[in-house]
Amino acid sequence: MTQPLSLKVFLAQYFPAFIVAFFMMCFSASCTVALASNTYFKGIEDRVFKTSMVLLALSVVGFLSHFLMVRGRAWAVWVIVGLFVACLLTVLPSYGYRPHMFVYSTGLLFPLIGLLILNSKRHREMRAYLVAMRKERVKQRGEARAIKARR
């Protein structure tokens, strides 16, 4: 790795792709939970509480996976991809219940846009840069421990 990017250059270059993917995760999770609540779980008692808990769990997993991706963990992207695919596969068969077409179409559109953003060149470059920065931090940490052990 030659010269690390300054924060301003890094954010200007990669922040739009990151934040769009994050918001697509939030929007697709909320559309999926709303659609599943109104179609699959229509007759369940205390539906609001259970729906809120599922949405909270999806939000926490989505946030943690994005946080781990920013910290340079390459495997965290697969958690995000899994969430997008799970949202898509949950929304897709609900067509048989005659859902509201706007919610259904956005429930299909948001995960697809999120997967498209994750596969974009800019997002892949950002992930590669973050992994390289993590490797650099681990290397520097090891060197610092070796110097400290010699004393």
C-alpha cells in the first residue's frame, strides 16, 4: 500500500456508495417486515410487538455487518448480501396474498438496488481499500508488539 487516502478524499469517493447500500438495507428490511406482517402474519395476536422486534433484529444485524465491513472484515459483506436475498425471497411469494402494489414493488426494488450497489465497482474498490487498511493496521500492531517485547 503506497499512500493512504485522506479522509476527505476517501469520503468524497466512497461515502455515496456506502450510504446508499446502508439505506437500501434499511428500506428493504422495513418494506419486507411491513409486507410480511400484513400478509403472512395477519391473524397473529400482538403482531405489532413481534413485527417491531423482527425489524429491530434486522436493523441490528444490518448495522453490525456494515460496521464490520467498514472495519475491514471482508466476510461481513456476505451477511449484507444474505439480508438482501432474504428480504427479496420473503417479499416475492407474497404476491399471492394481493398486497398493496406500491409496497410490494418497493419491497422488490430496494433489495435489488442494494445488491446492485454492493456489486458496483466503487463499492468493491472501497471494500478492497478497507481490507488493505485493516491488514496494514494488523501489521503495524504486530511491529509495535515486537518492539515492546524487545525492551
